[in-house]
Amino acid sequence: MKFFIDSASMEEIKKAEALGVLAGVTTNPSLVAKEGADFHERLREITALVPGSVSAEVIATDAEGMIREGRELAAIAPNITVKVPMTLEGLKAVRTFSESGIQTNVTLIFSANQALLAARAGAAYVSPFLGRLDDIGQDGLDLVETIAELFDRHAIDTQIIAASIRHPVHVTEAALRGAHIATVPGKVLEQLTQHPLTDIGLEKFLSDWQKTQK
Ligand code: E4P
């Protein structure tokens, strides 16, 4: 499983990029708004820094509008992936993008059927939202597993991005259950590096090393 960062913060993205594990970035309008940044300008900055896929979401709700916006977004950089919501209009737009060689990430996936349809429309990625399903008492990880099984059984090569990740257990479990990618908030990415025994162990090694300095 690969790691994307789910963020529009240049500070977070730079930190993640420096770790050497970053395969891409997902953004959404809420994440860019939180940064107080200009949408297109921020995407230019992110795509200049990260060579992998950078998801940029359309806000039109009709297929024609999504296609127009998506083409503008795709013109920002070759590594832009157009993020399209899982709607009837969204599916039509995904088909058009796929026919013209523009990669899409179908977002707001909450069921296996939505994922199957998005894949068949030509999506490069589907994004099941784990945390938001957990919030309403459903198991987001079960959904990832079901989608992974279906894609495997039907030889579908659309990649599953485990999204709406809230904590490190989501990450491990998403990997176990077949997600190809986890898009992880900066805070969770940092949590993944930490363990109290690592800190205690390092402290001990450093203090023992001092004893060797005669
Ligand atoms: C994914 O592409 C979305 O941007 C994101 O994971 C949504 O997460 P949230 O439920 O924490 O807003």
C-alpha cells in the first residue's frame, strides 16, 4: 500500500515529502479553504513539489460543468488527477475524462456498488471514506475489503484510496484489507512514525553511548 497525504497545507506536504514515502496528494475544497489559499495557485504549488498524483476536486454538479472545470484543472500540471463526486452526472464526466486520457479519482464513495460503477466508468481511483462511515455506525474498513474483493474477482485495475482516515489503526487495517493507497492527514502520518518504546530505546542508547566517551 502506498501513502498519499490528505492535505492542502504546504507545510504539511513539504514535511511529508521530506520523509521519502509520499506517492501523492489528495485535496478537497474544504482542505484548501482551511488554508485560506487560492485554489488554483495552491494546486500549482503542490504539483510543483510532488511528482505523484495530486487530486483536485471539481465543484460543478452537472457533467458539462465538471468536464469544463476538470479540463482546466488538468491543464495546471500533468500529474493532476481530477476528483469527481460519485453522482450520476459525475459518472458521465468520468467516462469523458477517461476517454480523453485524464485520470479521475471518484470521491465520496460509501458503498461497493458506487465503487463498481465508478470503476466501470473509467476511474483511475475510487475513494471510500472510512471515518465518515464509522461516524454513522457503519464499518468503513469492511467497505474497503468488499471493494478490494470485487475488484480482484473481476480483474478491475482501478486503485482503491482509503480516505477519511482518522487514526493509525485505519492505516494498518486498510493495508490488510486491500487498499492500494491510504490518503492520510499530516497529523496521522506523524503518529505512524511514533512509538513510546522507540523513544525510550533511543534515550537509553544515547545515554549508554555517553558512557563510552572516556
Ligand atoms: C479524500 O480524498 C478526502 O479529502 C478526505 O479523506 C476526507 O476526509 P474527512 O472525512 O476527514 O473530511
